[in-house]
Amino acid sequence: MVSNPAGINCHQSEWNPYEEDPAPQPDTSGTCDALFPVGTVVTFTATPDPGSNVNYGPDPASLTVRAGYNATYVVFCPNDGLCSAWY
């Protein structure tokens, strides 16, 4: 997921928790949090890796930064595999 204005450029590698003996979930890479001045409108864009799709989100796709913690999320799923998300 990336932000506009720039500051967030976060990537989560593919991971299948339903494999017979799954490896631990990989850590995210890139910048997954950032500081923006209060009042800044930040828009988020999610682009799936090849073989995946955006199942939900980003939510919210845009927000006005307030004091405290501001969060957004996105759910990616494999094109040809099991995908379950509760939101």
C-alpha cells in the first residue's frame, strides 16, 4: 500500500497459512507507518502482487489525519486459492 502524500510504501509478501506445514508469516517490508501533520488528507492505494487481488480496502481509502493513531487496512487474496476475511 502506498500513500499520497508520499510517506507510506508498505509491502506484505504472499503467505498461505493453510498449507500443511506453513512457514511463519513474513514480515512486512518498506515503510508501513509515517508521521503526517494533523489536518493532512492522506489517500491510500493498494496494488496486489501478480497472482493476487484486492479483496477489501483500503479502508478508509482516504483520511484526514487527527491527533493520535490513524489506521487503514487492506486485504489481499490469491486469485486461485482460499480467501477468508472477516471485517
